[in-house]
Amino acid sequence: MNPQTDDRIIEQLAADEPRVESRETVVVDKGAFPPTTDLQSPTPDPGQPATDLPPPSTVQVIEALLFAAPAPVPLTRLCAIAGCTPEALNDAIEQLNREYDSARRAFRIHRVAQGFQLYTLPEFASWARQLFTAHRVSRLSRASLETLAIIAYRQPVTKPEIEQLRGVDATAPILTLLERRLIVLAGRAHKPGNPFLYRTSKEFLRYFGLADLDLLPSRDELEEFLRTRAEQAEKEDDELLSNVAGQNAEVRCQDSPDGAPDSPPPDHSPSLAPPPEP
């Protein structure tokens, strides 16, 4: 595959998501309902008796918006729709989470990917996972994770720079990350060949449950974590080898008649001593 073909594929994968046209029915994961023109109570029918229903509160409006949203909603968007200040929005979210906690509900509102979204609590993951048993579980390969880590900590970064750090070709991992929308294009570098620049996306934050990039561990913290993990893995390997050696020694003792370790078998090989002189 030549560079021009690679660029066309990358540009196609990095294209913006198609816009959702307005529809008569708004379909979300929780069901389908007809949209209303505003958030106020509907005008009563003149033929029906009048009711004194109060308008929905800001807390109810925010809860309804987050319930209907299939993806994290930015704070500014919620404030604009609900007609409230950021302080009032944060207070409403804290109030809702307190109510969910006191009522032992199975979900909470979390700040993720520079927005807010309803999330199922981890203790219900085993049941929730069964809803998606028909879907193919797609995990990132080690090569994709390594490439994604380089982009996350060095963004914006070019493909040659990624390959210089990894020591291998990065075309396939980059295409995978673009297809999964974990990275996006960030223009072109002013270098020979004008290579693409890559950076992480909001989907990257949502995928790893991060509110923003500031929550990424620092390089020192990451090195300390990897060092601790390596030491722990080495210790576990040593303990496993020690246990296996102890089990083998115990088996040899049990096989011996007097309970002692078996003596080496007699040597029946022919003698290499020189024949006697005649």
C-alpha cells in the first residue's frame, strides 16, 4: 500500500460522523418518545378540566436530559437547554446522586469525556453485560494500546515519530484506532512529506472513563506503576516455581519406600575400563 492510498484511507476513517437529521420520533436506548416543543407542561385541552400541575424543576429537566442522552453531554449544552448556570447544574447533579444513593438505585451520574452521563454501578456489570452477549467483544491489541499510549502522552504526534518509538510499522494500529474513533487527525506537520498529526478524541476519554486528559497519570506515576507491576509479576513467577518444585519433591518422597528421596538409579552402562592384559 503506497502513502497516497494510506492518506485516502486515513482521511476517510477520520471523517466527521454523519449528522443526525431531525425525526418525528427520538429513539434512545431507553425507549422511544415523541419530542415536545418545550419543557413546560402541555397546554390543557379546553374540553378537559384544568389542572394545576407545577412546571418541571431544573433537577427534573437535567435528569430527563441525561436519561435520554446516548453519549456524554457537555456542561454548556446542559446549561443552555435547562436554562441554568453551571453552579446550579452541579448542585442539581449532586442532589440527584444523593437521591440515587439514598434510594439504592443502580446508577449514578458521572463526569466523563468533558460531559455528564448516567452510568450503571460496577456491581451490576455482570447482569448488564448479558444484554450485549450477541455483540462481538472487541479488545485493543497490545500494538494498538502501545500506539494509543504514545499518542496520548505525546500528542499531537506523527506516524514516523510513533514508529521511531515503537521500532515497527504503525499503519495497522493507527487505522484500528481511527476506526474505533479513539484518535482523530490534528492537521499536518510542517515536515518533509507533511505527515498527519494524531491526537486522542472524546471517545478516548469515554472509553477509559476519564473526565479530561489532566487525569492521565504522569510519566513518573506510569513508570512507577509499570515497575511495580513487573516486580509483582516476577515475585508471582518465583512463588509459582517454588510451589511447583516443592510439589515435585513431595511426590518423589511419597514414591520412595522409606519416605526418603529416591536414590539415583544404578548405572548399567558398559564399563569403559581397558581390557586386562593377556
